[in-house]
Amino acid sequence: MEFTSNITFIALCQQLLVGLSRTTILFIVASGLSLVLGVLRIPNISHGSLYMIGAFLTYSISTFFGGGPTGFWLAMILAPLSVALISFIMERGLFCHLYEREHLMLLLFTFSFMLVFGDVVKIVWGSDYRSLSPPEIFQGSVSVFGLPFPRYNLFLLVIGPLVALGLWLLTNKTKIGKISRAAAVDREMVGAIGINVSWVFAEVFVIGCFLAGLGGALVAPTQNITQGMDHSIIIEAFLIVIIGGLGNIWGALLGALIFGLTDSVGILVWPQFAIVFPYVAVVIVLTFRPKGLLKSVW
Amino acid sequence: MKKFYWLIICLTAGFVLFFIGTPVHAAKAIKVGIVDCYSGPPSTYTNDVRDAFKLATDKINEKGGVLGRKIEFVTRDSKFKVDIGLSAAKELIMREEVDILMGTINSSLALGISDLAKKEKIPFLVTFSKSAKITGEKGHRYVFSMNENTIMAGKAGAAGLAKHPYVRYWIAGDDYEYGHAIADGVWKNLKQLKPDVQKLGESWWKVGEPDFTPYITAILSAKPDAVIVATGGRDCVPFLKAARATGFNKQVPFYMHTATELSTLMPLGSEAPEGVIGTSNYHFYFPDTPENKAFAKDFKDAYGRYPKVGALYGYITATFIAKAYEKAGKADTEKFIDALEGMSVDSPVGPLKMRAYDHQVMFPMFMGLTKKSPEHEFLMATDIVTIPGDVVMPTIEEIKKARCK
């Protein structure tokens, strides 16, 4: 077995760390999708487009402020907020009238948004690649276990748990979190006790889309910002949500871990066929747990 | 009655004179139909082909065109789809009645149009598709390749790498025809030139892979002497970005075809990694000849940007068309093809020859290293070595063998 010769314990640890930083992005995007899916019951296919818009906005805002560290940090905050604003307009203008419709209608509706956003990006930013540098302190690599590890990925490793903690606090400790969980189970009951469910839905939708924008902003310095990034992420995000359990945020975390880690470890273990590893994991999970690993709210 | 008779004769004579006269006054233009992808990421490459083609034809037309005719062109956007591109090509032949077809960056579409060109007996001058099948296995009388292909890139890469002392290689690339063709090409030729090279392993990623970091860290932990990276198009940019972030270029040297091309280095700006070995057909600053300087200046004056490799392809295509018609002496397709076979033209990179046997332009390849430059915001290639066209080209025996298959 030729391919096992280069696998040392250190290489494996390092590969796991790289996988975890990818997991961070996947988790942030998938948790937003899962939140919207769980509470509003909208399979939002345009979630990936909001992620792409987040990445493009990060580029534009950062270059607008001169491309230095100030511009970078401002972009990290402003780009997800702008995406949240776009989603707020989407929800109040269009989605809020459609909650009573069938899922298929909603699915087609969000699909049309994906096409519209794709063209909007093409009109606004054109078809060229964009590339954004992280600020000076995140450039280059540090040595972890004697092998180089990009500094920006270390930053992602810090952000991931912070977002997870924030989401936990939001759903368990705040009023809106509790109401939204209740509304997910029985919308009419929540409405009957005098709570404006429509606004709760709007808030949840905006938070979910904010996460898409945040994912886009965080991924911007690591890859080229281009059309088509929406398609690849939305497929992965849906797979993660499905294996984790529809609408369950912790399921999204678990799914992202499985997806991200099988991907990076697969690359080390069997590089010729690494592409299939995460998908094989998905197949295995769905064979034994067809409804996903954790409890689905559907 | 006799008067009436005379009237008819006069009218007929008038008509005859009129019809003989018209071609002299308003000679029909030579029409070129370009089918290419002008939407989405590939337009970074194809816009340069079109713009340089226009630059060259404008110059030719100013001098009165060829054979007293002007060269006109029309474009159609294939949107990178084979069906759209093919129907556009048919429309160009039937409605626009083009004399020559040109394009396209998409290899499947290029092969499709090539079939059509063979049936319709219309010359098809391929710009930017790098499939070696176009002039190899699927070559025929009506198709010409105006750019390098994967076999040529493979030979050039191997010829360049053989001069380095590296022995233990890792191969990585796009899990797609282009990636495998380049990787196989480099490896096969390198093995011939330097039999002691070893392959430690291979990694293949999907086209459009968003994050290359895990691939690079896995390759680095195998500690190869050098890495052959066979990735193309839009994946070059994120790969180089990840290479810089992980410090790949500082630890292990790697070769990537097109790494030194402006199309790859421009979007990265000063973020691109230094010391990457790359090959390219064209640099606007190399070769440092008056012809190249003049071309780069004309292009920049006209469009406000530096010419990339596509500009060379567009420019020489126009030059070949004009010269071949002149040599043919009349606007006849078969004579045009006969004239084009074996013809040489002057170009910004020196004289280029169209090989008669397989209709492939014999491009030299430039191998260099990426390096920061004081005068530009993007990296440039240094230590450029020219690998001449006849070293890079597949031999005629190889073409014969491919066509027998």
C-alpha cells in the first residue's frame, strides 16, 4: 500500500486542523440554512447566492477603504450586515406573503432568487475573478507540529466556536430564540397567545441570511471570489443539513464536522480519490440514519 | 418594333455592365465568424483574443485590406455551452455566410465546430482550446490550431524540469481532461528525458475546488523534491493563493503551466507566490524585441490594459488569414488552406510557422519563475528560458499514430 507510507501522526493532526477550519465555514453557512429551514420551513436555495454576495461585498468594501486592515475588519462586519439587510427586504417584501404555500412553491421561488442574484452579481461585479488579501497579521503561515499552517486558518478556528456559542445563546437564552423554537413546532399556538409570528419569522430569516453573509465574508480571503461559488456551497450546505437532521443547528455542526474532516483526511489518506470521501460519508450516514443524525424538526 | 428591339438590347447591355461593374466598386468583405464564451469567467481570456484580432484587422483594413477586400468579423457568445455554440456556428455559416470560423475556449465545443467545419468545408481557426485532439486524433483539412495544446505544454514542462536536479515528484491536478492531459504529458516526457525520476503520489481535485489548503498540506507532509501542478483556468488563482498562505512555494518548488501568464498573475496582484515555475506562450515584456514592444504598446493604447496570452492568439490569427489570402491570390477556400499550410508569419514572439501536416502553429514556450517587480503591481516572470517550437511540438509520427486510432 504505497499511499500509507507518508501518513504520520503529525501529518494527520495537521490535516485535521486544516479540515476544522474548512468546517468552520461550512458550519456557519449550513447553520443559517438549517435555522431558516427549521423555523420558516423554507428550503432556501438562494442561501448560497447570499453567501456569494457576502464574499463580493467583502471584497468591494475592503477595497473601498483602501484594502488595509481597517478596510478588512469593516468589511467583515459590514458585508454580513448588508446581506442581512437584503434578506430583510426579501422577507418583508415577498416571502412573508407566501408562508401558507406548499414547499414546492417556496422551493421554486427561492430557486428563482438564486438565478436573479447570480445575474445581479454578474451585472454589478462583472465576470472577472476577485481576490482579497487578509490583513498583514493573518498572512503567511506558522509552524504547527513542525508543518506549516496558514495563519488565517487559525483565525477561522477561533471564529467557529464563537459562532456556535452565539447561536446556542441565541436559541436557548433569548426570548426570540425561545419563541422561534416554539413557532417551529406549532405556529398557530404561538400566534394564539398574542405573539406576532410574522415578525419572529422575519428576524429568524435575517439571522439565517446574516450567517450566509458571514460565511461569504470569512471565506473571501482564502479563495477567489467568482460567479459559481453559490452553486458549490449550496449543495454542500444542503448535504450537511440533511445528514445532521433538518432544521437542527447542532445537526448542522455535526454534519459540517463529518463533511469537513472526511474531506481533509481523505486527501491525506487516498489523494487520487479524495473527491468522493465526504459523499461516501453522506451515503453511509443516510443509509443508517435516513432522517439524519440528530432529531429533525420536520 | 425595331425600336423596341433596340431598347431590350440596351437594357440587357446595361444590366450586364452593371453586374460586371459592382464587384470592382464594392468588393465583398472577407467575413470571419467568431464563436466564443464571452460571459462568465472564461471571458478574461477570450476578450483578449477578440480585441487583438480587431486591432490586427483594423490595421490590415486601413491599408486597403487583402485582395482589395476588407476583413470583417462578427461574434457570437457560446456561454460555454456546446449546444448554444454549435447552433451559433451554424447560424454564422448559413445566415451570415462567413468565410472563416474562429474560436473557442471550450474544448468540447471546439471539437464540435471542427466536425461542422469539415462537413461544410469552411476553415475553422481554433483559438484557446488546449485539447491536443483538435490537430491530433481529430485533425482534418479544415481545422487549424492557433495556440499551444496540452501535448506541447507537457513537452515544454518536461524539457524545462529536466534541467533541474529534482528526482522525487508529486503530481496534483484537476480531475478533468485538461489536468490529466497536462500531468500525463509532463510525466511521460520527463521520464524519457530523465529516467531516474520517481513519482511519490498523486492528488486530484474537482474543477472549481474552493479550498486547496488541505491538498497542499497533505502534499507537503510527503516531502517531495518538486510538485507538478496540472490545474488550469480559474483554479490557478485560488491554488496560488493557497500556495502563498501555506508557504508551499518557499518549501517545495512546483511547476504549473500558465503560472507565469498575466491572466493568472494579474488578479492576484502582489499576493501571488514567488518562485513558481511556469510556462506560457506570451509575455508582454518578453521577448524584449521592438516587434513585441510595439504590439504591447498598440494594444495598451487601444484598450487600456496589457495584452495577455489570448492577445497573441487573436493577433496572429488575423495575420495568418491576411497573408494566406494574399498568397492564394483569390478568395477561394481550398486555395486559402493550401496557402496556410506551411506558412510563416512574423509575430510579436518572432516568426511562427503553421505546420503543414497537422495545421498546428509551432509556438515556442517560455519557462520562467514568478517574481515581484518594482514597476508593476503584479508579479512577472524572470529567468525566462525559451523552449523552441520544434522541441515542443508532437512529432509527425505521433500525430499519425493518434489519427490511426
